[in-house]
Amino acid sequence: PAPTCSNGNLPPTPPTTCMHPAPCTSNLQPDKMSVKSIVIWRIIPGIVLVLAATIGWFASHEVPLGLFFATVIPLFSGILPPSIVGHGKMEGTPEVPDDLMPQPRPENELFLDLPDHKKMPQQGIGMCCRATAYDDVLVYRTVLWYLLLGGRHIDGAHLYLNHKAIGKAIAEAIRRGVTREDIFFTTKIFPTHFGYESTMTNAQNYLQELGLDYIDLVLLHFPSTFPGSSSPCKKEGKTPAECRKETWKALSALRQKGLIKNAGVSNFALKHILELQGLGAPIANNQIQFHPFEPDHVMETVDYCQKNNITITAYSPLGGMMDKDRAMANEVLSKLSTKYNKRVSDIMLRWAIQRGCAVIPGTGNPEHMKENLSVWELRLTDDDMNTINQLKHSAKGFSHIDVRSAA
């Protein structure tokens, strides 16, 4: 036991002595690090390490840009992405009832003719660019809902990283009574995988992931790789134009083998289209961002394609990811919505359809799917079509991907 004084208290502690000739500092408080020092020596190195680890994680993936989108798009919606927390944990598309069987296809549905004499439904569903498109469970439910509700056109891509979930849903829809011949599936090969052998290999991988014997339409997703990225073809020292041609030759060969039915392009400007015409398979389709607010040069590309038997598929037909709210609030479209007793989105979809395009609005909500499929009940007058055609001159500031400068 510690000794005590006669009054019961502990004896005073003897003063501390130093064992070294240096000044004694045992009773002094250490100097606090300045804010500047903390930022320089702790915060900045920590940020650099996190960035380096994140970039390394993206770069290690087979499709780095696809993983980036699959991570960032849910985060922007305030949702933890499946790429981090795993699939099946996101809320969204409800389960499909086990007893739900295929509903009749929409009355008055329209189609576009393709070179293989197959018809492409003029309305489909896009499987990208929203949080629910990156969770395999919700992708499965989305595609199955759409096919059972009467839709038949599914738009996917290698970049979206959801082939397997789409294929699983197609298989279940077929099991419930939808025929494979009625389903039209599109996918795309990204420029980071351009090249003859790479395309041949990837097409086989797509078929395996999807569980399909053939793909209805395969598109070149973009004219060329982005800065800092490469492709098997580019590594051989070939130019972007040469890489497009090599890839197109591979798609033509796959078409001859019956593994794909049609070949096309996406986000291609007129100059890119011209270099592929007459080289192997006919260009069946050009998928581009298309809505009433697009600039004149986009309209010129659409006109050229349609005059040369190249169908157009309009993605972002409701104004684009960044500008959808502005489009929905447009005064002209709102008045037409009131006139026809239809949603503004219905007016925009029907406008693109009557312009001769296929549309692929994206949604994971079965009720929105039903509303989109009801667009066949609507028809705009010629005067109203002309009114919408003029919106690009009065409504400015809509974002647009200008691919004319792509190499």
C-alpha cells in the first residue's frame, strides 16, 4: 500500500528530474500542429491515397468507364452503388408476380424495316444511365416487367455491365410464353474493345452472357476512344478510322455467320457514317441523342440516314439526363399536353416516332412502362409536329454531345 501522512493524505510527489543534460520538458504541453501543417502532412496525402486507390480500382476493371458510370450515377442519386455494396440491396423496381403472364402487344404499334427484313419495334426500353440499371436484381425485374407488359425492344451495351441480368430476364419471359422471335435486343461494343479479333471474341462473350443464339443488332457505341484510353486495335498503331473499319468488318463477318442479324453505329456524325458505307454489311441503324431541342446538324444527320435506309434510334428522347426537367416544363409542350390530355413525355415520344425514329426511354417503374406503351393511342397533327420542330430555335441551352469533332 502507498504510504500516507498522519493526516491521512498522500505525501507530496517529489519534483521530476531530468536524466539528460537537455532542458527538462516533461511538464510542458506539446506544440499544436498548425492548420497548414495538418492540411499538408495529413489531409492532402490522405486524399492522394484515396484517389490513387480509386483510379486503380477503376483501371483494373475490364470496362473502366462502365464501372465508373455504374458507381457514380447511383451516388449522384444518393444511393450506394452495387459496385461497392453488392447487388440486390437497392430499392426500386418491384418484384414481378409469379403468375403474371405476357400481355398483348400494344395496338397500332409501329416498326422500322431493317436490312435483314426484320422489323425493329419503334419503342423500346433503355437499360442505362439511371441507378436501377446497375443493380442486377432490378435489371432482371425491369426487363421481365417490360416484356410481360407487351414491350419487346430492349437496348443494352457492353458498357452498361448488365448483359447477364438482361439475359436471365429474357429467358424467364420466354419460359412464360414470349417468343424469342418477337424480342428485339440491341447491344453495343465500346471503342476500348475495337478491332477485328477483339470484336469477334467479345461478340461470343455477349452471346454467352445473354444466353442467346443470336443478337438482333450490334452497334459501334462511339466513333473513337476517349483521351487516355486505348483498344486492341489502337495498340497495333492503327488510326481511329482504321479501328472502326476493322470492327465493322468483324460485325459483317458475324452477320454472315448468323450470330448477329444487323450491324449499326451509335453517336456517329455524318463523316463517320460515310466511311463505313459500302464496307461489308449495310448500316442498319444510327443511335443518337435525339429530341426536339437538338441543333440543326443533328437534324441533318437524321435526314441523311433516313434518306439512305439507315434507321434512327433516339436515346434521351425526353431531353437528356441534364435537361429533362427543363423539357418537361416547356410552355409549348405543356400546352400540347393539355390539348391531348397526355403527359409531356408522351408528346415528346410521339413526336420522335412520327419523325420516323425508334425511341428507348429508360425506366424501372412498371407504371411508367405502361404509360410509355400507351403512346400508340396518340397521334399529333401535322401543325403540332411543325410547332415542335421549331422548338430548337426558341429553346436554347440544352446540352448536347457533339461528335463531329471525334477522330
